Amino acid sequence: MSRRFLSCLLAAWLFVGGCSADRNLGELLVPDDVGVLVLDGFLVVGRPLPAMRLTRTANPDATFELEQITVPDVARFLVRIWRDGQVLGDPIEYRYNPNIFAYQPAPGVGGVHRVLPDTRYDLEIVTWAEERLTATTTTPPAFSIPEWVILDEAGESTMQTLTHYDEVTFPDQVYKENEVVYSVGLLEAQFERPDVPAFQVGIFSLDLDSDYVIDPDFFEEEDFEDLDRIGSSPPLAGEDGTLRLPWFAIYFEGRYKVKIYAMDQNFYDLVRSAPELSGGGPGFGGQIGDNFERPIFNIEGGIGLFGSAAVDSIGFFVKPRP
């Protein structure tokens, strides 16, 4: 899951009504209500506590201006950290930063704290109007992928083992080490599966001016224009400790970064219950979950996301097939 993914979710939550499809996205998310508190908060294991955005749902007929729907001043915005049933230190206070229309940890402990694995984080927000929003996430275990490989077409033998970022002096060296030919072999991540509900794969084409690596006979010119350089999968089970990246999810030559997120329960519940928001593209399969009439937010007193993930990534360079 990328920040772009979260931003898309946030944009959808901010408005009631609007989108016309089999299920009206506005009705799906917030039926009939304007002014509902919306939280955008996503913790990543090993990284600093993130900025979080607090807004309200708005009328879809209104002009969208982030500063008008942001909630810039609250009586209390705190994060408490629990480990082994005990609170770790004092609550971390969040303060509003008008330059980014979001809340950030106050200087001090909160500013240097890195998100811990297997740890519970409690969020409490109280507005001056005495509205109270609360949520809890338990972060996944630390997650790393020891083997990224290219298998033969039968998936039985390894044709190529990819180099990790931590095995090179400079990050860009990875793309020289890991040159792959489009649609040759099977790209697979192999790992010891942590105890998490599911995984999400995020794929990023980094060379924004690179040429297409596909040329389907049935594509019209406008079909190419619709292809995105960033994509994400629906939730994937990865039950046997492997995940494969489908070549059909890659459209361009050049450098790629692939991230695999081990999802916490909140992240998983939201994406599986609102597949319209998952960003899953062609080629990804194995979606788990059921059909839901309304997303699962796991937030009291509002909607949105307060979730977490552990993530590992790989980089490679895609060359066209001769």
C-alpha cells in the first residue's frame, strides 16, 4: 500500500454521493452524512510515527478545498503505546501543522519514536465540540523477504536470484544487478509467513518517460493512455509463504520497485470490504474476503483508517522481450 493509495481512499471518504456505479461510492461509505470525522493514519513498522490527517466529509456539490474540510484544532490528539499489557512511557501528543494540513508528533519522544513490531497503538482524538474518535491497531511482526527469485515457466527451478537493496552500496545499483526480461519466467517472493491476515503488493514504475513493454493487438490508443505506473493488489493470502508478481501487472520498460505489505487487521478489513478502493489491477488474483455492503473502518466516532503494516521491497529493471 502506497501513500497514493491512502490519498485515493481519503479523497473518496471526503465526499457524500457523487460517484455513479453499480454501488454509489458515497452511499457505500457515508450514507446521508456530512461533517463526519475522517482519519487518515497509517503506521509502518520500523519507520517514524507518521503525520495523520483529520478531516470531515463534505457535500459533493461543494468546491473541494482541503483547508476547508480539515479539522485544525482539537482538544486532544494522543497516541498511547502498549507492550505486554503495559503502557510504554507517556502518551505521544500530536499537533497540527498548517503547512501540510495534517497532525504530526510533537517535538520530543514522539518525533523520534519508530513504530515497533507486535505492538498495540491506541489513538484518541477529542474535538472542542466533545466529539470523540478512537481506534487501535496492533502492528504486524517484523517482516522481511529473504528470497526474490525468477523461476522457470514450470515454477520448479530458479533461473535468477535478485539482489536486495541492503546488498549494494547505492540503491540504484539494484536496478543494474536485477535486469529481467519481460514475461520470461515467474517472479516470486519467498518468505516465512508472519501471523497476519493478508498481504498487499504495491508496484511502482519509476521511469516516467519509459516506453511500453506491451503491445496487445486488441488495444486502441486510448487504452494505453489509461495504463497507470502505480498499482496495488487486493488482499492476497500468501498461505505457503510465497507471492508471485504477474507480468500482466507490468506495462512499461525500465526501473520498478515492488513492495509487499504484511497487513494489520484494520488495513485488511478496509481493503477486503471495499474492493472498489483497493486499486487492484489486471493480473492480480487471489483476493480474499466477502462481499460487504459497507466498508469496515474499525474506528469509533468516525470513519477512515488507523492501520499498520510491515513492508519489504525489491527493485529491478524490466527489459523488453527480444
